[in-house]
Amino acid sequence: MKKIAMRSVRAALQLIPKNLKDKLKQNERLTGLYVRSVRKSGLFFDAPTPKQTQALYNHWLEVNKSTFSTSAAKVDGWQAIIFGTDSQGITEEQLKSLGVGACLIVGESDLDVLEKQIAQLDNQFPTLLLNGGDSLKKSAVSHLYDALKESDVVYCDTDEVDNDGAKSSPRFLPSWNPELQYSTAYINSGVMLKTSLLKSLHISNQTTIAELITALSLTKKDLLINHKPLPLVHLSSVKENGLNTLKRVKKVIESHTSAVVDSDEKFIVNRLCWPNSNPLVSLIIPTKNGKALVKACIESILEKTTYQNYEILLIDNGSDEQESIEYFKYLDTLDKVRVLKYPAPFNYSAINNFGVEHAKGSILGLVNNDIEVISPDWLNYMVGHAEREDVGCVGAKLLYSDTRIQHAGVVLGYGGGAGHAHKNFPRFHKGYLNRIVATNNYSAVTAACLLVKRTHFNEVNGLNEKALSVAFNDVDFCLKVKGLGVNNVYCAEAELFHHESVSRGLDISPEKAARFSRELAYLQSTWSNFIANDPAYNPNLTLKRENFSIRSAVELKG
């Protein structure tokens, strides 16, 4: 009923003259009420249905016909290994028709025979890895061969094909995403790699492609993994045992790292808790007034957080409400809390930079005053990631007050700037490729709850307080940190509430709108390459909505 009512309201709003509509938008109370009502109705949750996805994919295939038919490169020679004997005959027959040299079957021979066969593969030519029952687009080998030229490993997007040749279930994957591999084994077929790398690995009759990719990523420091964003491989319609694959990936991770891995059988994901050295974490919380919010935020941290080596720096940005002032005085008496005054005009970047100057921790936490802890071990997981050598910024899974997703990673390009992946999806929705419930890499995460090493913060000169006083400063900061050669991480195990817009309201006044436009323009000019093609996303997915739908006909025309 709520959805029907809100759809009626939205339809009625379309009939209002533009000048009157613009006037109504300037009323913050009215606009706030409308946004909250639409959010509660669930109208913004618009994950595409299977039927919609199929229609979009059919159109996408039609538009991209020529891309597939184009032969990308002359192939001098190639080899293949098929993993598993289920329907392997179909796969082997097709590979031979495409001109494969040697073609080995894992699971068909004794281990000694298999090892000898792999040793005899020619290092001059690459090797294609497929699962039994999988098939290829005719141009797949040339596309992958070409994409491998300047890398060590290449993988592609996938779909499924039925007996009548109808294609369905597309999986448009991100560029190399190590955390997603560890948590979901998202690369498990359609891989071409240099044969010498393959020979460095131990392969048994139970080995999966996913564990080979995981092992290479953990043992070869300068490994170059490329991604071809085309569905060149048709996966077998016989579903593999995903949990078994994850458990094999888990063993690889545990044998090469000190991470503790738990296989979550409910969501079919691996949950990695990385060790930490118990560093001091400085949690910086800016506020102006907002006693109730600050109380809920700080009390939830103090009462629920299992990780104990932290300090809280509450940055008072000119509070003038007596009850807030009195409460902040009380907070300043607590062992773990310091209250610092910052009386200058509101500038989110400057306030946090000020907080960092006074922080004592080697790990810095940027936290909004409307955050509230849900999972007690949030900081254990986030600190473990933040201390890793190859990790930069670490963000959390944040929920609106009504438990819908507020933040599960940031995608560049949404709306011409940046937006939150899976925004307004239900709390326990798995998301596209399990990316809500699984820890994975994004180019950016929100600073509403963000951890980063102090060394990284200093190396990029903190947040940009000159050009980005309010909006996009966290996105800009994350991309600068990523530029240091590290990955940013969305940590799905760290779950907190973010009662967004409660503390500051909406940016709809003319002055705020002008400032937002300036900051958006800065982001667009500074990070145009990420906005054009975010490596943590896929160029075949929409930038019109935050729901990972396939690009529409309108977008494909553009």
C-alpha cells in the first residue's frame, strides 16, 4: 500500500508546473518529508527482475553483435585445461573445433599423469582454463589472447546458453578485485594465463580455477591481471557447488596468509578477519550541537565495540545549544574521549584535518556524528584490513534507520559524479555478485565511517579543504590514497547505522546548490578517468541507477 500511495504522489508531482515545483523544493522540511516517505515506501529499491534483466541483455547483445564478430588478434597457438569431467566432452569438442593445441582434462587421469601432461605444455603459448560443460564465443580465444599481451592473466564476463542458443544470466564482472575473489571466488572460469605461471602451481584432480587464481594473487607480488568486459564464455547450466569452491579458496588463503577465514553457508561467502597489532585508533567525530545523535553514537561505540584500543576525538564546530554544551563537557571527562573546539565555519574537510593533527593513533577513523554501532566486532574487522600493506581506505556497511542500505561502497560515474552502490536495497539482500554481503574492493568508500593509516592520510595531504569543503571530499581522498598503489575496501562485516541527513539536512538552498555544483565540477575534472570507467564496476552496467542493472537502450545509444 505504501508503494502505491507514493507512486500516486510522484505521479501527481509530475503535473505541477516547473516554477512551482522549484519553489517547493526550496522548502527543506517538505523536501525532507518527501525523501523520507519515498525511502520508507521501498520505492527506491528497484533491483531489476529476471525478466527485465533478460530484456536488457537481449538488447545489449543485439547492439554489441559487431564487437563479438570482430577478431581481436591473430592467435599463434594456445592450449587448454578443462576442470571436471561433467560434460567435459562438449567443451573438449568445441575447443578442438576452434584449433586448440593440447587439451588436458583435470579429473580424468591419475595425478602423476596429469602432472606430466602439464609439464609438457608449451610455455610459448598461453593456456585457457574452463570448467567442464562451459563453451566459448567463436571470437573468445582471439579476444583473450589479445588482452593477455601486456598481462599475466586475463578473465572475461560470462553468461549461460540453452540448447536453442538463447543466452541468459549475464555476469558483468569488475576489473581485478582481490577481496571479491577471496570472499566469493567470482573468477572461476574463462581465464587465460601464461603457461609458465600455471606450472608454478600444484594442481590435483579436485583443484578449481578459483583457487588457482587466488593462489597466484597471493604468491606472485607483481602479478598483472587483466579483465575483458565481454561475456565470451557461456557457463554450464549445471550449477557447481559454490560452497565447496569457497572452502577450497579458504584453504588457499589460510595457507598463504594469517587471516582467519569463516565460510558463511547462509550467504555463500568467505568472511576474512585479518590479524592486527592492536594499534591505537583515533575516531574523529565532528559535530555542531546534536546531543541526541552524539550520545547514541558515542555510547554505542563505548558499550558495544569489542576492540578496545581506541580514542574518540569529538570536534565541536561551534555548538550553541546549552544541553549539547553541557553533555560535551561531561564527555570530556571520560577516559576514552577528548572534546576539541573548532569554532570556524563548517568545512568537513578542514574539521577532520584539524582532528587528525590532534589525534594520537596510527590508524585514523573518520566517523559521522549520526553513526551508531550494530556489530560489536566492526572495529576488529576494519582495523585488520587497514593495517594490511596493500590496503588504503576501509569503509563499512551502513544502514539507514529503517535498515535499508545507505552505503555498501561508492561507484564513480553514477549521475555524472559518484553514488552509493546498492543504495536502498534491503539489509540482507545479497546484492549483485553478492557484493552487499561480501567484503570487496571499491574505488572509494564513504567517510561517514572510514579507517585509514595515518601514513597514507599524510602522504596525500589529508582531505581537500579548499576545493571540497562538503561534498565528494571522501571520494577524492579515497582516489588519492588508491593512487599510492593500494586498494580500498568495503568491509561487509562492519555493520553500523547511519542516520543520514538527520544532522545537516538537505543541500537544496541556492547557495548550497551552487557549492555542490562547484564541488561536482572539481570531481569531474580531477577524476574524469574513474568517472568514465570505474574499475570496480563494469562499463556494461547502468550509471543511471545504483542497482547494477544492464545499460538501457538510451544509454547504449549515447
